[in-house]
Amino acid sequence: MKQALVALGNLADLEGALRPLYRENPGVAEQLKRAALDLQFAKYLRNVFGGHINEDLIVKCYEWRPELRMLPDIRELNGTVALNLLVLETAINTYVADDGRHGMFPSETDLVYPLDHERFCTWLTATVGAAIQICDALGEITHATIPPLGDHAGMMDAYMAAGLTDFSRIRKGR
């Protein structure tokens, strides 16, 4: 779940960098436009829940689910899964619009309630499917811009250049 949210959030982050492709590839622009709200929601969930857990989210989770304070220390997998489910639920519910309404769904989400659980899973499945289609289209577009290596001699030159690669730490923003 968290890995899916990280991948979707990262795709949302790429949207601005992809704009130069839009003129020659309006289909990709349209796909991203249709997925924009879902990707922004996924990015929010990535930022507060998926990538690392936000301390304010934990505080809100204990407010939203006071029964967590009654649970004994559960150090088993099912306790961890339950806790993560409730933290995810809280993250979903903190995604609100400026007017106070929920930013993605028509009401608060209770992931233990089957209809809300299904609603979230349906959203996630559809969003991942749309993201895969976008990434496939981007792969086709960008692959076409990479010059082929050509014959065996060209490949050998590329491999010799690869052997001279000097690795250094990649810094954020570069």
C-alpha cells in the first residue's frame, strides 16, 4: 500500500517536468489531466502516511480513534497492520477542502466499514491502473528519443564509456 502511494505521489511530482511533452503528445496531457485529482490525493497520502509518518497525523489518529489508548502493547503483525490501517484511515480523513468537506470522498472514511473499505480500494485500483497507462505512454515517448546503440562496435564503445562512469552522491535538486 505504502509503495503504491509513494509511486503515485512521485508521478504527481513529475507532472510539471512532463509539460514539454504535451504539445507533441496531447494524449498524455489528457491522461494526466484526468488523473490529476487522484494523483494529488495519493501525493498527500504519500507525504503524511506513505513516505514517512507525520507526527501530527499520529496525534489526529489518537483523537479520531481513542480506543487505541486502551489497547495493550501489541507487538504482533496483526497489531501493526491494524494500527497502520487506522493511521491510513486518519490520513484519508484529514484530506479536506478549504470549505471543510472531504477532499476526495463524499464522507469520512472508516476502513473497517466494508463499503468505505471497498470505496478506498476501488479508488486505489483505478488510480494505479491510470498511472500504469500514463507510465506506459511516457515510456513509449521517451524511449523513442533515445538513440539506439547500433552495431556491435557502437555497443562496445557504450560499454567502455560505462566503465569510466564516476559515481558521486546525488543531491536533492540536482
